[in-house]
Amino acid sequence: MANRTVKDAKSIKGTNPQYLIEKIIRSRIYDCKYWKEECFALTAELLVDKAMELRYIGGVYGGNVKPSPFLCLVLKMLQIQPEKDIIVEFIKNDDYKYVRALGAYYMRLTGTSLDCYNYLEPLINDNRKLRRQNREGAYELVHMDEFIDELLREERACDVILPRMQKRQVLEENNELQPRLSVLEDSDNEDLDEDMKQLYEEEKERENKTEWKKKKGDDDRKSSRRDREREERRRHRSSDSDESIDRERNRRRERRSRSRDRDRSRSRDRDRRRDKNRDSSKDRSRDKRRDRERDHSSRNERDRERSQKESDRDKERNRERDRDRDRHTHKSSRH
């Protein structure tokens, strides 16, 4: 009863919403401890608190296919089917990045192609870091824009097969979706517009000067020659300015990509150092334990030797006493 979909739930992609997750993974989720303790009798209002407690994303891990809390909450959302407004608020939440990731993943599973493009594409501008658990149970670093791009482009995410989507080009041709404009292109276009505006003003200034000199000049032929030379120089300048603008734009893009690569390499180095320190601490504790065991065994060996010597000494004393006693009895018998 606790694993059934609510009665008034709508079918998604022509099937029960919970069937969007494969049966083997679904059965593992039903049997896991997190589902039984944390997801029992969970409503749409209480789901927000559980989503705020998430600390990583992921699918299943380990040889016996253990589900992550992220995947358990996704199945719970498919079971209770919260309203679309709640999912949109999840996606628009800027304070908790894992709440946003949960809402985006649920929207990709249940939403239409138009909704996925409209609600998920703006999240590509979010460059915050996320922790993701891989199939071995280890954590790796991804960014929010990489996760969203994976939802929009890949066929499988978090070990779940995603429903098929219409291509963006088809929706644009049907006038259902506006062409996408990148933020980088917008900033570059703004810079280009400012440069072109400044160039236009300079050009206008030069034209006014040439007109004034043309009226003032005596020789029309010389003034026309000068005008032609100025026009050629102006064209050369405009072509040079366009080239410089393109160079500056490429320089900015390279700078952004280098900074992203630098951040990723730093985070990888930090994770490697942390793993190395953890391994070294384990080795030190193992060596200490072995030394303690060795000392304990040597101490036991010494105690055994000491007790053996004492027992031998006692036996020797007893023999001496017996001899003395025999000697004494023998003398007394002779007298």
C-alpha cells in the first residue's frame, strides 16, 4: 500500500509515473532503509524539507545496487505527483542547489519537451559545484551547467533512462520555441554594439569635417581626392576595429574557459590530497595496532618464561627438601 501511486495521479508518457524508473531499481528503492524511514507518508509540503537535506546527487552504487537518497526522493515525487507550480519553485530556488537539481531532474522525467527547454535551459548559466556519487560509491565533482546539459542531451542520467525529447530545431521551425541566445553572445553583442556606436559617431564626425572642408576648399579636385583617401583610411580602420573586436571576444572566451579548467583542476587536486591523507592516516593507525599487538605478545611471552622459571625453582626447592628429609630419616634410623 505504501508503494502505490496516489489515486488521482495522471499517467505520464502513457504509463504509471513510477514505471519511468526500471523495475529492478524500483524494487531496490522500496527495500532500502532511507525509503522506509524517511520517505514513508511523505507529502508535497514535507518533501521540501527532505530535499533541503540533500548533500549529493546520484543514482545507484555498489555491487548490490543501493539507491541514493536523491533517487529515492525522485521516486517519491513520481508517486505523490506534486503540482507543477511546486516543481517550478524547486527549479527557481537559488539558495539550495540540490533542491534545484531535484526539480530539474523531475521536470526532465515528467515534463514536455517545451517545458524542459523553457525551464532547464536558463539553468545552464548556473556554474555552482555539485557532488555526484558514481557507481563505485565514490564522490566526484560536477557543475550545475554540466548536469543540466546531461539532462538535455544524454539518454540516461543517474542510472535512469530519460524519456525522448523533440529536437530543439523542430520546435523552432514550428514557432513553438524562440531561438536560444547564449549569455556570452549577449555580452559580446553588447560590447560590439557599443564599439559600433562609437565607431559610427567618429565616422559621423569625420564626415562633418570633410563636408566643412569641402565647402571651404578652393579646388574641388583636390578635396575629392582627399575625401577618397580619407574614405579608404576609414574603411581600413573599421576593418581593423572589427578584427580587434573579434580578437578581444576570443580572448575573453579563452580566459573564461581557462578559469573553469583551473577551478576543476584545483578541486581534483584537493580531492586527491584528501584521499592521500586519509590513506596515510589509515596506514599509521594500522602500524600502531600492529606494534601494540607485537608488544602485547612479547609481554605475554616474557610472563610465560618468568612463570616457568619460578615453577622450576619451586620444584628444585621441593627436591632439596625431600633429599634433606630422606637424609635425616636415614641417620635417625642408623642411631
